[in-house]
Amino acid sequence: MDAIWNVWRTMRNSLLVIFIIILCAGCKPTAPQRPVFHGSATVDTAVVNALAFNQKMANEADLLLTRYAKQGYVMTEDNYWIRGGHNQDSTWQEGEFISYEATLFTLEDSLIANHQGHTTLDKVDDIQAIKMVLPSLYKNDSVSMIVPWYLAYGSLGSNQVLPYTNLRIELKVLP
């Protein structure tokens, strides 16, 4: 019986050593591989096509807004249209809180959203066009803005706004 027990112990130890060797050999890291290179830089056609599509959509939006804006709007240097109290200089002190209400419409006058913001100029968390116009408004000023999609919610849209949607925004700075 002792002989069988000694054989078993020897086999067990041998199997354990073999198992550890197999584990160590299996954990060997993969050798680094060179990136695929065919002699010239490759062009990502999906990116190129997306950029071309966005440029086409931006051009179409500009034409549409130019026709729509003939109702008394003035184009700003930042490429949105505005009607109402708009000043050239900032009217706010650094760190001063601004409260505003923004009502968003489609160009077909369908109400999209109405929201209020309370912020400082350096922390405006709203669409690009609102960020650009807020510094030039006084308290109680109201403006109507026509905003191309690329200064609004862009090509992705939001929960309430579809992608590539041009907006009319009624913005009022609250007292």
C-alpha cells in the first residue's frame, strides 16, 4: 500500500509541475504587430462623405435662412440672424448671473421647447447661438433669432430636436 501511495504522490507532483508549465507558457504576451501600411496614407471615405454631406446641408441651410430672414432680421458676423435688442459690447460684468428664457420653434412655427437658464457668461450650457448672443443683451431685452442647424443642435440633434433642424429662437433676458 505504501508503494502505491508513493507512486501516487510522485505522479501528483509531476502533474502539478506540468500543469504550472502549461499555464506559464499560455500566458505569454502577444508580440507587437506593425500597422498596415500600403505606401501612402489611407483616406477614410466615410469621414470624407460625412464632411461633404454636412457642407451640403450647411449651404442649403444658409440659402433657406436667407430667404426666411427677409422678415426684418439682420445677419450677424457669427452667421445667425437676429431681430431685436442686440448691442455690440458685452453688458455683463465677469461672474454676474444671467437669467434667460429661450423658446425654440421650427421655421414652420412648431413649438419645440421652452426652457430657462441661470448662469454666468463663462458657464453658459446651451446651444452655440445662445452662448454668442447673451453677452450683447441687457436685462429685459428680447430677441428673435434664426439659427442654422450647425449653431443649434447640429447633425446629432437632441431628445426634442431632430438632426439638421434650423430653429427660430425667442430669447428673453429676465430681470
